[in-house]
Amino acid sequence: MKLYFSPGACSLAPHIVLNEAAFPSFDIEKVDLAKKLTATGEGYLQINPKGYVPAIRLDNGEILTEVAVILQYLADSQPESALAPPAGTLERYRLMEWLNFVSSEIHKQLGPLFNATIPDVWRSHQVELLGSRYDFLGKCLNAQPYLMGEHFSVADAYLFTVLRWNSLLHVDTAKWPWIGAYLARVAARPAVIKTLKEENLV
């Protein structure tokens, strides 16, 4: 199995899960998203025509994309890791609920802020929307360590990844001290430390 990634991008989430689940073997390959080239010189659009990360190449050669889908695939491939509840259970739907929330309400609100040319009024609107989402998340993460309760899940790998972008984007999160506490809690996990080192993020 090979993960195509860009350091610190949302591909960090499946990279964390690969290490958390202790996959016996996997490869990672860095992608230059501007040039659409992999580190070995492959045209990335031939691998993933969508042009963004993550993508994983399965052992049978199939390519799987979209972070929330990849995260569940990885968790289901290593069920003993308990990074996702069993398929078909209500708890699994709760996990999918969180994955969709992180994708649509955090990831897709923060993403446009990477564009330095967006007007200030649009940026302010995005940050205001994020604030209401952070208020909601705080009600959960002030009461429990992880999104699903006491246990780290693939949804936490995703949320950790996108919340890290706040500092890169100069979004002031002082109003939500839970964010710093949550990031520190997840960042202290051995598999997360390992992943951040592998992507040269520490």
C-alpha cells in the first residue's frame, strides 16, 4: 500500500492512521501539488485525476481517494486497532457524522483561507462561520478527550490535521482554549509524533 501525501495537508490524517493502526508495511510518496508530480517523477494526475491528496494505491493496484473514505478503509483493514466502530452499528454512523462535519464545516471553511487573494470581507465571513463551529466542538471536547469519547478514532486524526491549519492561516483561536488542549493531547500520541517526524513537520 502506498499513500500519496503533501506535508501537513489533509493527507496527514491517513498517514497518522497508518501509524496508529500499526500497518505491517506501507510506503509514502510526496506529491508536489503545484507541479502535479510525485517525488519519483510520476505525473500525479495519472494517479489521481482530481489533482489533490490524499490518494492511496492498494496492493491490487486500485487507487482510493477522499480522506474520509480512506480513513474508514484503513480502520476497517485493521479492525483490531479500534479506530472505527464496526460497520452497521449506530456508533459507526456517529463516526461518519463526525467525519462529514470535519470535512464540510471545518476543512472546507479553512481551505479557502490559503488563498492570499481572497477579499477581507470573505475571510471575515469564513472565520465567523468557523467560530460557530468551534463553539459547537467545544461543547464536546471540553467534556471528553476525543470526538467519540475516551478513545482516539480516525475522526480525531482528521480534526487534528485541519485544526493545525489555524496557526498557519493566522486564525486567532484564543477564544477557544480547548483547541490548544486538544492539539497538544493528540500531538503527544506516539504514532502522531512519528508521523509528524516522517513529514518533517517537527
